Amino acid sequence: MKKEFICIVCPRGCRISVDDDLNISGNQCPRGKTYVENEMKSPTRILTTTVKTIFEYTPRLSCKTDKPIPKELLFKAMEVINDVVIEEEINIGDIIIMNILDTGANVIATKPSRKKE
Amino acid sequence: MMKDVIVIGGGAGGLAAAIEIHQAGKDVLLIEREEFLGGILNQCIHNGFGLEVFKEEYTGPEYANQFIDVFLQEKIDYLLDTTVIGLKKEGHIFTVETSNESQGIEFYQTQTVVVSTGSYERTRGQISIPGDRPYGVITAGSAQRYLNTDGLLVGKKVFILGSGDIGLIMARRMKLEGAEVLGVAEIMPHSNGLNRNIVQCLNDFDIPLYLSHTVTEIIADDHQRLSKIKVSKVDESFRVIKGSEKVFEVDTLLLSIGLIPDVTILDDLGVEIDKRTKSVKVNQAYETNIEGLFVCGNALQVHDLVDNVTLESKRAGQAVVRYLNKDKVKENHTLSLNPGTNLAYITPQRLDMGLEQENISLSFRSRKKMEKAVCKIYQNSQLIFEKKLFFVLPAEMETIQLPFKTIQDQGDLKVELEVKS
Ligand SMILES: Cc1cc2nc3c(=O)[nH]c(=O)nc-3n(C[C@H](O)[C@H](O)[C@H](O)COP(=O)(O)OP(=O)(O)OC[C@H]3O[C@@H](n4cnc5c(N)ncnc54)[C@H](O)[C@@H]3O)c2cc1C
């Protein structure tokens, strides 16, 4: 089975295909090959989402993993994050969850739980 | 009490302009209608902001905070929860009318005004989809705000009309929060969103993208809630192809069909409008035909990258300072800048020849995807400047620098995109 990828390294957006013998074609530069090799081997993504708080003014705080995590763990990570409730004032960059799902990535706040400015 | 400058809007654009002007020693007041600074960035919790200005991949709120911190350190005057509801000019003085729940109506006077009020989303009324008018049809940006700032998921079975970036980002976001996202329909044969979003928001989650498709009917249940939509294929002239109809059972239809600059507060001032950008016409100082009135950010033209809003608004801020310092060569004439072949629009639309500066930043969008394009600028049928552009796409605004000294004193300018032969 052939697999198709759209390369996102540059705006050209080459459509790159990989066949059963792992031959890569359709890329117009070497960066496309590297991109597809990574996507085949171990695709990772930064997860951005929100976390509940007890604060009336900011009922949700935005957060993210500070490193990309394996793509197949995105939904599991969402479950973990959706179980958390922030009860203390928090600053941008503060760790909310350490080493989520043993990925080595922390979930950190991307917004302060700011009171009215 | 008379201000040097009033900045309307506290998003990326307003903040950048206010900081620039304040740092030049001018007296600034910024007015924001929300109860927080940062504008639309606050609800854009995904990452990918700031590659150019900060060489970082910030999320929207992180990007906003970089500027909010500086803004607060500078101790610039500002009002939150305050909406500008009127703007008038008498003689050389602007009067800004504001409304606030506890203060009521107030008036502020100023020598100059910077309008950085952002953009609003096109709604169903602007594209007229036939069918019922049930609950459950909502713009993608509103759904984004409900979900990311209030924690409310607007639906469980979602379809998205329009492949703009907001729609793509929301497809992923709602999917991650447990909604079923049945597909995205785009009437054009190509997507309007960035490739990166097609890949990471749709392909990653096996959400189908229906190109050359549109929603042809909206059907409500007995309780005035959305229950079904019909999606059909269109031909090259956007005519619906009979028999191509698919039915989707959904409770939510998100509309991601474009942004329009919000300059409604300028309605009474008699500003010149550009029908291409759907905003005002400005010169290279971002000044409108009303002296002392400046416009920048999404209020001037819809930007896909916040870095471009920041850079543009800083330039606008510098121009305001120049204006207040009366730094203009002589009362002079203006030339008009017109979009030619393959250009959807261009800003600025005018050049003020009395405002000499080293380079003039020109921003435009192409009408189609072009590889190895050349941007050519003509004046009096003569080529005065050209620049190679590796790749242009309608989804990505381009900005180039035109050296002032290449411009002749007389004759309108025309900007075109050609494929390099
Ligand atoms: C959903 C979405 C996703 C995006 N994704 C990316 C991305 O991944 N990367 C990237 O670089 N860029 C992205 N952008 C683009 C970028 O974020 C915006 O272009 C930029 O933040 C706009 O800034 P602005 O200041 O012009 O407008 P806004 O942020 O909209 O600010 C305008 C402000 O003016 C206020 N206002 C309006 N009218 C009045 C009034 N009458 N009185 C008082 N205040 C008023 C509003 O409340 C608002 O705070 C995205 C944009 C959107 C909408």
C-alpha cells in the first residue's frame, strides 16, 4: 500500500509518496525526505489544550506539552489533562503535570491565572 | 485633558503600536472593550506564533503575554471593559466617545487616533445557505472562544464549512475534546488554510476534506436544533452538480468562511474605502484620508501571521510619532498604488511623496498559487523595481520593501505578479 504525505517543511507542500519497499518519491528537495522518514518512524506533536480551574475570572487556562509527544498518545494525554483542576494561582510556564504518560514532556501553563488587570 | 494618541483595540496590533509610541515619549491612552488585553490571541491556544519576531513557536496567549508584560512595565494608560462607540473630528481634534458599564458614556480628546480593532467573522447571512435557521450554526471563532476561554464544547457531531485556518484548528480542537468531526467542505478546488494545518489538524485525525464542495441545505429538527446538512459538489463555476449530494447528521455546523476588517467605528468620518480589502485606504504611514487617523493590524487587512500584525503596527506607531513631530518634508502630492495582474489587493493604496523614508513596506496577496513568481512594480509604464518571490499562495500575505528612491515624483504605480520565464 502506498502512503501519501503532504510535506510541511516549506510552503510548496510537495505530495510525497512512500511505497511498500519504503521508496520515497515526489519530494523536490532532501528536506522532504527527512520529513517523511520522521513521520513514518515516530511522528510527534506538541499538544495544546486547556485545563479547568476554580477561578471565576479564568475558568479555563491554556496549556501545552513543553516537548512534542508521540502522536498516538494525544488522546490519552487529553484524558489525563482533563482530570486536573487548578486551585492555586499559576504563572505562565509553571508546570501543571510532570512527565505526562512517561513521555519526558511536562504540561505547562501558557497563560497566567491573572486576576482583573 | 488632551492626549497625543488614543489607540483603539488592545490586541497584538494595538499593543505593539502603543508601546512604540510611548517609547518615543508621547502620551498614549489605549482603549479595549474586553476585560483583558491581547485580543484574539487569547483564544488561539495552539502553537505556531512568533517564528519571525521571536524565533519561537509560541501559543497565542504566550505571544500576547510578551507584549502585555512590556505594555504594563511601560505604565501606559489604558481602559478595559470600555467600548469606543463614536469617533468625531472637529478642527484638528478628535473626540472619542466610550461606553463602560460603571462609568457610563465618556469623551476623550486626542490629536491622533490609531484604530486597531481587528476583524470579524463572516456569517451565514453573508453567503446565504438555503434551508432552516436552527440553533447549532455558529462561526468557528465563536466556538473557539466558548471552548478555549469558557470550557464549553458547542456540539458533539460537527461539520465545518470553509477550510480557513480557524476551521481547521477547531476541527482538531473539538476532536481532541471528544466531538465527532465528520468533515470539512471547501468550495474552492484548493484549501485556504496552511498546509501545516491540513496535515496536523485534518490528516492526523482522519478528518476528510471535501474540496469543491459546499453546504447546500440546512435542516432543523422539531425543536429548532440543527439535525442534518446536505453537502454537494460544485463545478468550476461553483454551480452545484446534481446528484452529488451527501447527507450528514450533525448537531453543529461551524462556519470558517473568512474574516472582514472591523472598521465600523469609522462609518461617520467619511473615510475612503478599498473594496478589495473591505477596509480603509491608507498611505505608507498607515494614515487614512482623514489627517491624524491611522489604521493597522487586522482592521487594515486580514493577516494570517501575527508577526506581520506586530511589524505593521510598529511601523504605524513610528509613523504616528513622525506625524506628531511634524516631520514631513513639505506639503506634497500623493500617488496611487494599484494592484495589477494576479494581485488580490495591495496596501498601502497611496504614497505620500512628502513622507520620505528609506523603504516602503508593501503588503499584498496573490490570486493564485505561483511558483518562482516575480513581483514587478511599474510607474509610467516603466519597470522601476522587481523582486523574486520563491513561492506565493493566496493563503499567505507577502510583504516586500520598495526603496523610496526608486519612485519617480509623478505617475501612479502598478504592482503585478508574473511567473519568471
Ligand atoms: C483563529 C485564528 C488563528 C490564528 N492562527 C495564527 C497562527 O497560528 N499563527 C499566527 O502567527 N497568527 C495566527 N492568527 C493571526 C493573528 O493571531 C491575528 O492576525 C492577530 O492576533 C490580530 O491582531 P489585531 O490586534 O489586529 O486584532 P485583534 O486581536 O482582533 O484585536 C482587536 C482588539 O480590538 C478590540 N476592539 C474592537 N472594537 C473595539 C471598540 N469599538 N472599542 C474598544 N475595543 C475594540 C477587540 O476587543 C480586540 O481585543 C490567527 C488568527 C485567528 C483569528
